[in-house]
Amino acid sequence: MSRPFFPRSAPSASSFVKVNGKIRAREVRVIGIDGQQLGVLPLGEAINLARNHSVDLVEIASNATPPVCRLVDFGKFRYEQAKKEKEAKKHQHANKVKEVQLSPNIDPHDLGVKLTHAIDFLCEEMKVKVTLRFRGREMAHKEFGFQVVEKFIKDLIPYGHPDAPAKLIGKGINVMLSPLPRNKRAKNPRQEDDESQEETRSEESSDEGSETREPAPVKAKTRLREVPITAADQPPESSGKGPLAQPDEKVGQ
């Protein structure tokens, strides 16, 4: 026997909305197209009113007595609900917490990498928990750990603020950072670098397209002209000497 299939993603609220004939109440409180209340009407009269306005009768508060319905286009209603759910999901990132672990003798390069990750988290509307752990004899010099944490927080001031001062809890220092509002928060340097690279690429491509190639030089065709040969230009007659000379005719024959 197969198990029932449960979808991973929760169905949206608009999938459970009752429309027109699916509404089971005898009387409903109707809200007009312009948002004004039209009072309590029988279900049939409310449906006819929606048809006269070429819209749907959508139940928006089923737990009320009587249920509250609205005259609206159902497609438009679903679009508005999906838009609200999308905006609500954006604000859910603030509930997520990312942890960044440090050490009193952390390398400057490693500290820069951790700082970059923390900036990315804060720019994505997430909280950042900074934790610094002491090991062994490092507990004897706690001031070094506080210096590292304070420097880390100081570099993150343009992107977030600490909820409370850093505290020593057990063998570590903990502090929670919350992201600043978007209008007060600095831009992510990674995004700025990507935008600048895209701009330079677009400029280079536009420059290449605007450049006109110089035409190649046309080679002149040389024409041969026939020149008449004169007597002066003819080679002299052979003197009889040489391997190709003809023998002289004998005189008196």
C-alpha cells in the first residue's frame, strides 16, 4: 500500500478561498468594489450583484459571523495575495541567525574573509552571532579577545549594529548583530564590484562596436604597354666568335 503524498511546500492561502457558489453561508457581509460596506445580504443577492459588476464574490473572512465577502476579480485577488506572501517571505530572513567564529590570534586574512561573510549575511537581512572562543592559556589574556571582537564590530558598523555590548560567557565572548534598514545601510562591496565590472564590459563592447575599421589600401594594377622595337634596340650581329656563331661562307664558291 503506497503512502499518501504530502507536498513539500505549504499551499498558499488563496487556494482555500471560497468563490461564488462555493460559499455555504446563507447571508454574507459584502464589501463593494470601491471598499465601501454594502451591508449584510443574502448569498444569492450578493452573487447576482457580483455578476452585474462582472466580478466575483470572494470570501475573505470565513470565521466572522456572518462571513465577510468582497466584490473583486478573483485573478486580481490571487495576484495581490501572492504579492503579499512574497513580501512576507523577504522579511522572514531577519529571523535567521548566522554564526561567525573568531579566535584571539586569528590571521588578518582569515579575519577579512570572516568579515566579508558577515557583510553578506547582514545585507541579506540576516542576524549575525559573533563568537570568540578561548583555549587553554588564552583565558589569561582576555583583553586580546575583546580587541578582536571590537575591531570586528567596528568594521561592520555601516551594515549592522550590536543588540548589546559584547559579554564574556564561559570561555567565550558573544555578541549579536542586527542588520540596519536598507535606507541607512551601506551597499555590499561585492555587488558594487560586480556592477562596475559589468559597466566596464558594456563600455568595452560599445567602444568596439563604434570603432570603424579603416579600409585596406587598394593595390594599383600595373598594365604592360607594348613598345615597338627599333633598329638601335636590336642586338648586334654575331661576329663569328663564340660557340653559337655561324661559319662564314667561303668566297669564290
